[in-house]
Amino acid sequence: MLQPASCDSLTDEEIVDRVRAGDRALFELILRRHNERIYRTVRSILRDEAEVEDAMQQAYVDAFAHLGDFAGRARFSTWLTRIAVHEALARKRRQRPEGELMTNLPDPNRSPEQRTQDAETQKLLVTAIDELPEHFRTVFVLRAVQGLSVEETAETLDLNTETVKTRLHRARGLLQKAIIARTEPALARALPFPDTRCDRVVAAVLHRIGVQ
């Protein structure tokens, strides 16, 4: 059951205090508030969707069980993400063969052609990100995809800020090379002009100049 809208204004730390005091159901708000961030973080380490979901669940369960250990020295979101990272890395060491990435649902407001292009672009980006070395990939996802600051990323991954900056720079360079390598062969097919469109333009011009 969803929590009352009034609870949305509570900070993570206030929610934690209330959960510790016995309002266990309020932990649902933590799940909903951080699901996307935790998914993206775990997904940057584990690329099997079933494994990702299992790791997310276990990270939340572990966080709930150890709420008493949260001392407030870091933001709760950072503390929670670190638990998820540790769970994902532990699973990585015994990971089964990787599965396929689960794609997002298409935007119904986009045309069929646009949705096809969106799907192709997403597939290209996901493949390029997946092929990054793990230590670059996790930093890239936290910084560029999830939008964490350099300091938050460093704290989450137990790195110094310069290492985060360096890995992000290297990840972007590798992604650029990978995307160029994949798209260059398709450049000759860029900006297609299908026969139907050709016919439409020809017909319109002939009509306007009086040729029937």
C-alpha cells in the first residue's frame, strides 16, 4: 500500500528514524524513492536482469536489517548505494552467464519511425556501456547516467575524487570510440529518402508548376 502523500516531504534520514521507531511499513517509501538509482548502480556491475533484481532485493533487505548501523556520517542514499554495490560485486564473483538487457517501454507519443530509431539508439548505447571495463562502467553510470556528484561517486565506490574524474574521462573516450566504430558503416545509409517520400515531393512540385 502506498504511503500518504504527506510522507513524500520526509527526508531519507527522517524516514529511517521512523522505521527504527517501529513504522516498518514506511520503508516502502525508501524502496520507491531509490529503486531507479539502485537498479542502475547494480546493473552497471551485473548485466543479467534476474540477477540484478535479486541483488537489489537483497541489498534492501540487508539495509533494513542494519538500519541501526546507519550513523548519518554520509547521506543515507550513499550508504544504501554502497550496500548495493557490495552485494553486486559479491554476486559478480560467482555470476552465471550474462543475459540480455531489459529495454524501456516505448513512448506512445513517438511515431513508429521515431520509436524504431529510439530503440536502435538505446541498444547502441547500452551495448557500448556494457562493453566498458567494469571499473569505468560503474563510475560512468553513477556520474553520467544517475547524476551523482564526483564526491558522492567517490564515497559510494571507496575511491578518491581524482580517480573518479580519471575513470569518467576514460569511459567517455572509450564510449565515443565504440559508438563511432559501430555507426561508421551505416553512414552511407544515413538520412534515407524513401520512395514514398520521393513520390510525394514529385507530385506536389508537379502540381504547383501546373504539370498534371
